[in-house]
Amino acid sequence: MKAYIVGVGTTKFEKPESRDWQYWDMAKEAGTGALADAGISYDLVEQVPVGYCFQASTAGQRAAYELGLTGVPVYNVNNNCATGSTALMMARQFVEGGISDCVLALGFEKMTRGALGAGADGGARGGAANVGGATSPVARHYGVMAAAHGFEMTPPTAQIFGNAAREHMERYGTTEAQLAAVGAKNHRHSANNPEAQFQDVYSVDEILAAKTIHRPLTKLQCSPTSDGAAAAVVVSERFVVRHGLHDKAVEIAAQAMTTDTEESFASGSCIDVVGKPMSRQAAMSVYEKSGLGIEDVDVIELHDCFSINELLTYEALGMCEDGESGKLVESGATTYGGRWVVNPSGGLISKGHPLGATGLAQAAELVRQLRGEAGRRQVAGARVGLAHNIGLGGAAVVTLLRMS
């Protein structure tokens, strides 16, 4: 049975504490928006998977209750930064498995300033002293990094990705300017996104001149902490027919989640431990399931938590050979007028990164692109979109969307 997204809703992503709202307020805004986009009421929803990382247990119920008290099952989902796409995957599975005809996937995060710098695992927030501790779910990942590079007193997540960038530079000759080109591109894209946390445009030189977080990554190459929410209504084909939603329906052509394999740790490389092997495996799976390839994709929303991860993901998705991603972004192939448009929303770097919302916000952007509703950032003629969302610890979710 096929699954379709027929409604999406998002809030503006904002700097923590810049707006007086609670997580249930932002969830209500996104959920209400998705239902309105689909043109349906909440009483038609049969299941609600809700994603978040920093809120307390059963926060999903607290958020969903703002939309209605109908007694439907609510599932609380936490898969680190891949949480939003994991909630979407659950919704798709309910529909494709014939369990439900209409599911609302919801994701949100209300963060504190510096939350990503204080801890890398979405739970242990004690900084460098804790992320490698025995009880940390990412202890093995940071152990690989420490063995290869040592442990510095810089933000742990930036540190592990920064070390991946150093490895890429040493192995392939990737330059700091090529890394900065990712940040410049995504900040430029977000200038056309009114829901993005940032709308400022920067040159490559300005990106390079920004404060260094962990060499070679500067502040403008790192995703910020953010408040925000996103939602998607996922339905069956018979629901589409019954409610006359053909014009709104975007097919989930294929979706796959991969977790860490032996390859992630065996090489002792930060490039592998931050998720490149599992991203590649998830991508190959969706290509096989859908019969589509990267050559069929028009628009991509990928997990650029740091500029290096966008480059690693180009390689994992098959957009270029290993080591060629710096040249790819430098060539203009991943922006308007190039072969693909990557992160037209501004990506995590500039749109923002409220952990539980990120994966669903990627899906929302692609749905709007495929429907031709993206305004000034519209990718002309877009028919197939790809979303890539990872969580350290680890999970990689790749989703192919196709206009039905």
C-alpha cells in the first residue's frame, strides 16, 4: 500500500528564548498548519508519532492534546537529530502496513542556548567530560575520535565533525574555502525563506573569517540551537481518493533507516563514525526500492549540521566520487542553475536545527517544492525530492518523495 503526504505545517525556526512560547504552542501551530494544508480535521487522525529530544516523557501527549482529545495513540519518539524523520517513518509504516489511513507525524524542540555545545547525545549535557563516559549512548563514537585525535575542550559535536573535516582535507585535499562554500550557499538560500532562523548572506571570505568553533569549522558553518516545530499528514491512497486530495498528494516513493554498522567504527575514522557509511547504505536502499537514482532527483534537503557533513553526504548519496565533494560544491552544481539544488530552505546551518523538528521540516520543504509552492526559492520543474537526516549514535534516514 502506498503512502502520501497531503499536508505539511511548520513554524518559523527561531533562536531559543527569542519568543515567549512553550513546546506545545509551537506543536499546535505546526500541527494545525498541516491539517489545514490537507483540508482535514484532527478527528480523522488515527495515530500520532511525536518526535523531540530535550522535553520530558509524554511531552508528545501534551503537544497532541492541543490539537484534540480524541483518544488516539500517541508515540513519543527520540532518535537524536534523526528524530523528525523517524516520526515520519513510523507514520509511513502505519499507512503502508494497512494499520491506519491517516497519521499525523509531529516534531518539535524547545532548546536552550548552547544546548548542542553542551552535549552531543541529546541527553547527557555535561560537555566533553561526559560524552565519552561509560553511560553515554555515544561513548563508542567519541572513543573512536579520542583515539585518533584526542579530546579538546571545544563543543563535542563540533569537535567530532571538525575532525572529520580535517581527515577529509588530509585525505583528499579538500580546502577550507570549499567547506566555507557550503555555508555561503546555504545562507544565500535561506535569504528567500521567511521561516529560516537567519536571512543574512555571507561571502566565502566572511564565512572563513567568522569565529572558529573547532578548526576548520567556523561559526557560520555550524547549525545553531533553535526552537521550532514541523508536521506532516501521511495518508493511504484510498484516503486520497475518498477526500479528493490528488492535487495535494506527494508520494513517499521509498524510505530507509540505517544504523551504525561495523564499518562505522572499524576504520577509526571520524568520517565514518559521524555517519557516512550508514547514509550511503540508506541511500542505496531507497534507490533500489524505488527504481530511481540520484540522477532522477531534482531537489535535496540534507543534514548539513556542519558544512563537512554536506560534503560527506554528497559522496554518500552518489552525487560524486569520494573526495570530489569539495569540487562539486565549488562548481555550483548544488545550487540554482546547477545539477541539483541542495538545501533550498537554507539547511540546518541557516534555516536552523530544532532537533525533533528537523527531519519533518525537510519533508515539508520538499513537499512545497514538488507542489510548486516554494515561492522565491522554488526549484523549477522539481518532480522528485530526496531528504537525508542523521542522528549521531546513530541513525540515518533517507526519504524519496515524488509528485504523484
